[in-house]
Amino acid sequence: MKNSYRLALSLFILPTLSVDAHEGMWVPTLLKSIESDLQSAGLQLSAEDVYSVNNGSIKDAILLFGGGCTAEVISREGLILTNHHCGFSAIADHSTVEQDYLKYGFWAQDKAAELRNGGLTATFVVRMEDVSSRVLPELKSGWTEEERRAAVGKIAEGITKEAIDGTHFQAVVRPFNFGNSYFLIVTETFRDVRLVGAPPSSIGKFGGDTDNWMWPRHNADFSMFRIYANADNLPADPAAENIPFTPRHVLPISLNGTRPGDFAMIYGFPGSTQRYLTSYAVDHVMNTADPMRIAMRAASLEVIDAAMRSSDHLRIQYADKQSGISNAYKKWIGELRGLKDMNTLRTKRAMEEDYIVRAENMGLDAYAAVLPELKELYAAYAPYATARDLFVELVYYGPELFRYARRFNGMVDGAEKLKAENKWADAASEELKVLPGYFDAHHVGVDKRILKAILPIYLAYLPEGLRPSVFAEVDGKFKGDTDAWVEDMYARSVLTKPSELEHLLQASPKKFTKTMSKDPAYRASQSLFDHFLQNVRPKHVELGDRIELTMRTYVKGMMEMDPQRTFWPDANSTLRLSYGKVEGSEPRDAVVYGPYSTLDGVIEKYIPGDVEFDVPERLLKLHAAKDYGDYGLDGTMPVCFTSSLHTTGGNSGSPVLNGRGELIGLNFDRTWESTMSDIQFDPDKCRNICVDVRYILFIVDKFAGAGNLIEEMTLIRTEEPRLIALPLHR
């Protein structure tokens, strides 16, 4: 009776495992296998037009911007387009109270006025190749993950060396599907990337945190940069003699706009998805990880937002930090709600029950045993995962003090060696150079208030037995008063006083090490890092490796037991394509989202002087006069639209293209109801949010008066939809 019930359950659940056409982040080398599906959906190009190794293709206009966003080439002179929030750090770095590019925007009137950005890179994919057949046969069963990684590293070294020998390219071999397959990725990285243009934050970040992850949306989240190369069009260090890069492909820009139901696709570098998470991992996310991180970031933001409202100086100082904290904070709130609304935990458990039934019925004992093993592993792993997350939130997203204190670890521990090698003066000199920048970039009082706000939350969530020793002082000397402990540390630490620290760095090595080793902030930092490195990370890595190994078997079992099902690998910051259509949604009862927003909605939200909803006077005048140039439609100015494309972090700045490969929008967000899509994608609810490219052109041309940039672009307007593919630039 039990087996017949479980078999019935299996037959009932099996259809839920199929992949919806809108779901999936497809590796571009595999597009040929879904070419007919793409063309049936509305693509008017071939797979070769989208991804080619031997000829210029759309992939040659897509690039990894910095370390975590996407951008695209929109002119033959290396002009690239990405999000305002992706270029935010560069814009902030160039901003001062006197020259506030964040507040007022920036537009280079000519190439000589474009601003260099140290360390900013633009990386193109030259080619991708499945090298699983060269890697997997060399790997032995029974190896630990450490042994496997070492073997893969050695094999990859040979593969990458062969791939780029005699070239200026870079290469890496990346695992996909938990190491069930491996891809070689050859890239070309340009190191001279200059800021060309950015709207004021009142346009590029209109709606601020209130509108973040929400629909309808009304911000022009874009900025423009330019890639420079040497005279041979090759990557070069930033230099005055460099010239604009000549690309292999340029995205043409459509002025036609879209209609509901139109085909759309997105091409970019999605960061990470967790489609294959087990119920045990989802349980941890929903009941521990997300609530904990939400609580800590809410406390930080309350302090930072108040500080930023108090002065322009603090607003500029904390703009980048605030943006980095708030984005994930609100995303996690939406993710948690979405996972609950979709009953993801119950769905995962039912799917796992089905998995075990099928494995048992097929006599695959190794696969039948894998989920009970994962359950045990996650039970052991959860406390260390929590401790790690808490460490990251406290040290990397909390106050600056602990990370700054860590800088001096090498001088304190290595003082004798530095003296013996006559390198002490150089080390001290380097820290003296850094010191002014550190104190210019943050405010000690705000830093202290952040720590006061988040420390009680941190301590409340710490798993038993995983508390850093320094916090014994809180319970002892300070009788549980965390505020008093923080006040005492900041009052006594030399690391909160620039003049005293400068004086100490000019003292003898003996005095420096004696003073610093007793400093309360330095001691606290040492305790936090030592505890993490000695008591948390080793177990976190060990158990994480065992989970990775077991997940590899779990996913392999899915593939073997369901050979007709289409599997796409989780996102891992490699080039991917997703396709769907322009459409709205009905995410909740009685809630209907149309697919478009307009400038009228900006004016409706306008609150004079408000930090999030103020609007520049020039934009108000353009709206009042309906002066939309070539970019408006029937007396309105389109601003944003939604489409059913599968996206995640890293897709920020990705181009949204029509069936002819023309740029129609710039991806920048998901709706709040979609943030659970990293774990579970719902084709009825999940929508990505894009700036309509016509609004971008309107802002550049009519608002900023930067017609010189418009002249570089290839603008396309057709009276009727084309029946043939647009020829690509080659």
C-alpha cells in the first residue's frame, strides 16, 4: 500500500518538474540546440548570429563590467551602456561637494573630458568550449573535494595554457552543474574604461529605496562609459595616448518600442542562482539566513539614512555603502515573502519524495540515499553557515573599524621581520598614505552608531559555542551593555583618531606594536578574524565541500532519471541568454501590473525637495511642453517596461533585445514578487524591469543636450515589423 501511494505521488508531481519556456539561463554555446524554440518564440536571427567564434556576433557587444555587472557596446567608438547603479562607485569617486556628479549628473562634452577610473575593467568573452570530456575522465571517484579541485586545477592549467598560448587573452575552466560538466572560457579584458555620462541621481535613482525592487518603476537607471585601447586596438593600461576601442559588433538601437507579447531576450553575466537547493537549504534560508540579514541591514540603514539626510558631505561619503547594503536587504525581504507565497518548502519536499521513489523503483540505491545524507549534512552545516553570514554582515557590511584594524596585522605580527629586512619604514609610509583616504571616506560617529545598532542582533543570532572571545567583555566588564562596550572601544582606540594614529605610525616599531597590540579596536578585530578563520571557516569549508560532492550526485541523479527533461546549469557569472516576452503580470489577488510606465508617472510621484522623489526642473519643463523629440509615443514618454526574462544579480546593465537583435531596453531590476526566482522561478509572477531605450535616448539628447553621443549610435526605426534578420556589424 505504501509503495503504491508513493508511486501515485510520483506520477502526480512529475509534471511540475518540466521547464517553462521563460525559465532558464542558457549557455550560449548550446543555443543551437534550442534554436527552433527561440525562432518559434520570435527570434529572427540564427544561433550563429547570437553567438559565434569565427564571426562577429551579438556576444561581441556584451561585456562584463567591472566585477559584477553587464554592459553593452552601442557605438563603433567603444561607447558602452550599463546601469547607473553599476557605475555608481565610479561616479561617486569623482564626486565632491563642490563638483557633485551624483546629484547633478555628468556629461563629457568631448572625449578629452571623459574621466578615467582606476581599476575599472571591461571583459569580453572570446569563446566558450565544453571541455568536460577532457576533465571528467581524469577524476577518480572517492576523492575529497580538495583532491578533486587540485586535480581539476592541474588539468585546467594545461587546457587554458593551450587555449591562450601566444595571445593576450585570459582563460579559465569553470565547473557547471556542481562539477558534472566543465567549460573553458577565453576572455579579453580592457583596463582603460572612462566615464562618459550619467544622469543626476534624481533621474538615475529616482524612487530610491522606496521604489527599489518595485513596479511600477520610473527611473532611468543608466550610465555611459567608453573603452580605450592602444593603437593596435588591444588592451592597455590607462594612458593619454590610448584611443577609443573599435568593437567587433555594435548593438543597433530600436526606436520602434515594443508591444505586449513581443519577443525579448537578455544577454549578460547573471551572478548566481540556486535552482537545485534542497528543502533543507531552503528551510535555512527562510527561517534563519534571510531574517537575520534583514534585521542587521535594517538597523544599519536606519543609521546611515539619517546621517545622509543630515548633510551633503555625509550623503556623498555614504552613498556607495548605503546602496550596497540596501539593495540586498530589500531583495531578501521580497525573496522571503515569495518563497512563503509559493510554498517553496512544501514543493521542494514533495519533489524530493518523488526523487527517492523513482530512484528506488529504478534500483538506483546511491541516488535514493543521497537526500537523507544531505539532510544530515545541512543540520551540521547550518550553525557554521549562520556564523559565517554574521561575520560577513558585521565585518564587511557593518562598521569600517574592524576591517581597517585588520590592515595593521602584518605590521604587528611581522615587526621583527620588517625591521630585519629594513622594510618597516616603507610599511609605515604606505599606511600613512592610506590614512587620509580612510578617514575622508567615513565618519567615526556614524561608524560607531552602526555598530551599536547591529551588535545586539549579531549576538542574538550567534549559534551556541561560536562566539568570539572578545565579547566575553560585554557580559563581564560591561554587564551585557553593548552600547557601553562600543563607546569604550571607540573612545580608547587610536584607530578612531587620525592625528594620534599618524603620530603612532611615525614612532618606533617597538612602540607601535606595543600600543597597537593593546588597542581595543585592534584586539576586537583580531578576535573576530581569528575566531572566524580558526573556528568557523574550516568547518564551513569542510561541510560545504561534502555538500557540494553530495549535490553533484543528487543533480546527476536528476539527469539520469529524467533524460527527456531540459536542464540548464545554475548561473555562475558566465555569459548566458534568457528569452521570453514583453508582458505585465498579476502577482497577487486583485493586483494587476501593466507592462509599461511613462513620464506621467514620474510627475505623479514628484515630491519637491524629497531625497527620493525630487525631479530636476528641466525634466519638469520637458514634460510640461511634451517635448520628447524623436523618442515619445502619442504624446507620452515611455520610461520602463517589464518582461518575462529570467534574471538575477549580474544581469544589471544587460541589454534587452528584440527578435532582430536590436536594443530595446536596459535591464536593471526584478519586481519584488520575483526575487525568489533565484531559488524558484514562477513564469506567471517573475518579471524583470528594464529602462526603455527611448527614455535613455531622451535623457541623453533632450535633457542633457549630449547630442554628440546620439550621433555615435545606430538608431533604427521601421514602419512595419521586419520579416528578415537585421545584418550584423562584422
